[in-house]
Amino acid sequence: QLISGKEDAANNFARGHYTVGKEIIDKAMDTIRKVADGCTSLQGFALFSSVGGGTGAGLGTLLLEQLSSEYGKKSKLCFSVFPSPKLATSVVEPYNSVLTSHALLEYAEVVNVF
């Protein structure tokens, strides 16, 4: 299933988590619920995101929180691309990744860092 929106979070964690994310999270969770309900033996979830930008960091964190709330016992494996100081395109990438790290530690069972 593809879920799309009309705008991004503009490299802003708060915008991805509280503004743009709040607009799309219900649609995303409804789609996830439909797919999960169709599974006979759901083992868990795999989340792939870049944590330097606002959408991957903010919306990714919001999605991880919602999955933990609704599917607490299911495993959540995260594959996260962290920003490099040598290749950073935005000065807020380190802040976005620090804010995301807290949620990754809190809600994910396994985090693979790239």
C-alpha cells in the first residue's frame, strides 16, 4: 500500500512529528491495520528511515510510537540512516537525529544504524 502526502516536513523534526505527521498518521495507521489484519501470524514491523530530515525523523518517530501503542508485543526493527557531518545538507540534521534517537531507544527492539 502506498500512502502519500502533498508536503514534506522541511528538515524539521517538530513539523514532521506534530504538524505534517498528525495530518497523515491516521491514514497510515488505518492502512497498516488493514495489512496487519490480513496476516495470519504477524511477527513485527520493519521501519526504514533517514533520521536527518524532518519526515524520516519526525513522522518516523510518530509512527514508531503509534505502532508501540497499538502493537506493543510485536517486534519493531528499525533500519536508520544517520547523518554524516561530512555530507550534511542541513544544519539541523544532528538535532533531528538526537531527537529521534530517544524514540528509537524507547520503542524499538532492534535498531540498525547506517
